[in-house]
Amino acid sequence: MKKLIALTLAVMMLASLASCGLTDTVNEAVNDAVNDAVNDVVNEVTEQVNKDISRGVIVGDVYTSDFSGITFTKPSDWVYSTDEELAQLINTSLDNLNATDLAKTLTELGSVYDMMVTDTYSGTNVIVAYENFSVTNAGKTMTESEYLEALKTGLSAQTGMGYEFVSEETVYLSGNSYLKGTFSVDASGVSLTQVYYLRDIDGIMNSIIVTPVNGYYDTDIEAMFSQ
């Protein structure tokens, strides 16, 4: 706020000095002051945006993401993956999976798993992922519906995995609207369901991928998100 006030005062000063017909040297000095004030404001806003695009935090059984507004509480016997395990899943080094700065990670990798939790008994798992379209899609954004259409094509082409699209609907997780796409999967003779929850956040696609098996249903997982 102080920088914005300084910028306003600098602009007012420039107008006042110009009306008085002072020298070019004075005008250049004022212009420099205005440019410096503008740069300070831009840098401050950029820093604030990058702070907001942060990694989620796990405390006990609860995963919270300030960026996406997600709060997820796991059953006590489920296990959160470590950052080392997440890095292996997306085939990158731990150094590339920045522990706090999601913006930096998405700029370097394009997409990332921010959280994965697994019921080691049933095999049910939940993944929270983000994809930066400026990196993965040449800056062209996609709506949730367009992304789901791309998933239909991409998943059906998976070798050895019989994906079939089942349905789509809108649901709310942690108070946010998500497009829910449900697929049936035949993996080496084992039939299961995989569900994708999609939400675009200013050019970053937030995907929640749920694979409920052995007695769990997608609605059971949805209830684990704050409402």
C-alpha cells in the first residue's frame, strides 16, 4: 500500500512540475522515480502471487492447501507419501520437487503430485496434482471440460489398460466446484474405478485422482474433504 501511495504522489509530482515548465533534467528524474515505484509495485505483487502458489502442508492426518483451498483428512491407518516417494512417482529428483514453492516447481516441471495418500490394506489411493498450462500446453489454457475430453483420449490409448468413460457431473470438495469424470478400468483382468476431479485455477489445472477399491467408493473419499 505504501508503494502504491508513493507511485500516486510521484505521478502527481510529474504533472505539477510539467505544468511549471521546469527543465528536462528534472522531468527525467521524476520519470525515473515513477518507473522505480512501478517496478517496486510489480515486484511486490509478483512475490505475493508466488507466495500464494505454495505446496500443501500435512499436519497429522490433515492435508491443507492454501492455494487450492483443499482440506483433506485421511483415516488414521492410511499413509501419506513422502516427498521422496512423490519425486519417484513423477520421475524427478527430490531437489526439483521444492518443499514449499509450488510456483517454482510447476515452472520447472510443468506438472507435479503435491500429495498422495494410500490405504495400504485395500490399495485405495488419492492424489492431488497440479499442471501449469504455460509449460505443458504452450500457454494455452483449457477448461475442465476440455481437459476431461483430453483425458478420455489419452487414457483410452494406455497400453494394457482398458479405460472406458462412464460419466461426468459437478461436485463440491472443500467448498470448491469440480468437474468429476468417472472411468472404469480393466487392468490385467482386474476391474476397478478411477475418478478425476478437475478444477482450473488461473491457468493451473488442479486434478484430484481417486482410485477406490476393495469396499471403498468415490463418495467415501469425497466425504474426507471438508465441505
